[in-house]
Amino acid sequence: MAKKTKEELKKTIDESIEDVDKKLAMLEDIEDSVDQKDVIEKSKFDELESKFNDLTSKYQDLQTKYHDRFFSGEPVAPDTSKIEDTEGLQEVNYIDIKEI
């Protein structure tokens, strides 16, 4: 059984069903169902394409970062933007037992 287009389905229903009310109801169902499916698939595709492009960009950034790290010849400073803020921490002095 071959996959039919929306127009082929509508033509088959038009030729095979005699009752006008049933024919119109089925044609309306096909029209709504196929159009809705196309919209859902398009939005899902756009969402996945966006995620793919984002991940591709991050991957390329990582490739560049590590290539530069190993082949630049000079040390690369660690990224300090992700280090937690140390504000509010207190310095504590400990006495080593060996000193007593």
C-alpha cells in the first residue's frame, strides 16, 4: 500500500463515497488532520534545528579552545568566570600539633 498525498486521498474519497454529507465530513477531517500534522512537524523541526545549531556552535568553540590550548605554545589561563564568589567566607587559623 503506497503512501498517498492529501490530494490523492481527497480524490479517492470524492470518487468512492456517494453520500454528500459523509463525503464532506471525511474531506474536512482529512484537510484538518493533514494540515495540523504539517504545522506540528514544522515547529518540531524548527525547535530541533535550533538546538542542533546551538550544540554545533558550542562544539566548535570547544574545538577551538582545546586546539589553542595545546598548539598555541603559551599557557592558557583557566576560566575564572565560573569560580564561585568567596565573599562571606571567614579565614580560620589552625594550630599544628607538631608546633606544640
